[in-house]
Amino acid sequence: QRFGITPGTTRVALSRMVERGELTNVDGVYELAGELKERQHRQDASREEPTQPWDQTWEQAIVVTSGRSAAERSQLRRDLESLKLAELREGCWMRPANLAKGRSPLVRSRLEPHVCWFSVSLPTDEDASALAKELFSLEQWATQAETLKAALGETLEALSQDDAALVNGFMLAAATLRHFVHDPQLPAALLPQQWPGRELLHCYNDFQAAYSKLLRDFFKAASQQPPSGVPSSTT
């Protein structure tokens, strides 16, 4: 009742997700599969520090195939964006080479027939900073991050009162995860001062710990309640 989703609706949704290959069901245990599992991996990776030191080089992906359908072009863009590249010119995508080259193997396998990869260098540090600003909407990302930080703090306080904030908290957590996915994860040398990425992550981790505990308590209490229409026993 708290989430406004009936058991029947849940069962139908789960069955359809299994049919579409988005979930697996083994002995009543559901797990993400396919593209949803890959998306979860990207979400997890987006909250980790880049592990590859930046050597001042950039990844460049050049689209070399033509004659694709609109759906295929859209998928190609999504795949390149999921690797955190940005389009400099039509068919030319770039980013600093500070992320693992083998990231998202499923995405890379789809891109392989259509893209040639290059490693390029820019003449000066100023050129690199200017290109990063041109490619990535850094101010927009930072502004939204500050908004999410404030919302996480307010909702965290509400969670300490009762479980009424569970629904809004779920939506807020999902919005924050989506925002992390769009973090370009640039080298520190190319980020503006006062970049809020780490602060947002700390706020999210604090929020998620409190939310998870409250959610466990909520479901534990719900499981101990008698079915609707069945009176509880008395002694």
C-alpha cells in the first residue's frame, strides 16, 4: 500500500520483464539480466574513481559505417554516450583517456562493426580544458548535483521520522543514480574548481544506508502482519 503497487501488478510486470530478457527467475529469485544488468554495471562504475591515470591522451571514436536506420543510429549514440564519450562533430566522439579501455564489453561489442578507435593528443593543456568545456555540460551537471545534494539531505531527515518518505526517497535515489551515470568522470585537471561529484556521492551513500535500513524494517513489519481480512490472534 505504501508504494501503491498491487501484488497482481507486480507479478505481471515481473513476468513481462522475464519474457523480454530483462530478468532471470531461478527458484523464485529474480535477478537483472541483459541490458538492465549492463546498465546496473554502468551505474556502479559511475560512482567509482577512475582507476587509470591520465597520460594527457584522448580516446577518439570515428563512426565509419553509413546507411543505418534511425533506430540503429539512436542505439549507436546511446552506446557511445554510455562509454562517456561526447560528440565533437558528426561521427567524431571523444573523451580524455582516463577510464578503463575495456569498460562495458557488451556495448563495445555492439560498436565494433561501426567504429574505429584512435588515441590522440592535444597541443596544450589550455586546448584540453577548452575541449572538455565544449564537449561536456559541466556547469549544468554541477548545478543539478547541488540540487540533488540538498534534496538528499532533506529526505534523509524525513526518513528519520517515519516511513512516509519511502516513496519519494525511492524516486530521489533513482534520479541521483541517473545523474551519476551522466557524470563525465573527467581527470581532475579538467574539472572546474569546487566540483561537487565526491560530495554528492558521500550524501548519496549516507542516504542509501538509511533508506535501505528503513526499507528492510518496512518489509519486515509488513511480513508480520496478518493477511487482509484475517483477524490477528489474541491471547
